[in-house]
Amino acid sequence: MNPDRLVYMANQIAKGFRLKTEDRAVADTLDHIQKFWEPRMRREILAVLASGGDGLEPIARKAVEQIKVS
């Protein structure tokens, strides 16, 4: 999948939770990614993070930092 598309998707998920406290928004973003993104997508967004995480908004970035790939 296109890395820019994954960044966009992660940011959109995070944006949906932005009215919550930051900790809750990060947790809910992470939960959504863990539940609904396949392992390949999670590995690819982790690669984006490893290369600097360009484009990731703060809540999305914090969630991505906690992703576990099965």
C-alpha cells in the first residue's frame, strides 16, 4: 500500500478521536489500527515511522509508536 495513503488513514483515524483527552485519543487510535489494519499495513506504517514518520500528526504518531505486529 502507498505509504502516503497509510499516513492519511492513520491521521484520519486520529482526527476522529481528537475531542477526547490526548491519552484516550492515542489509545483509541491504536485500538482501531490494531483491530482493523492487517499486519502488512501495520508493518508498512511502522516503516514510515522508522524513516522519520513524515506527515504523521502527533496523536497518530504516538499510536503508531505503540503498534504491535502479529
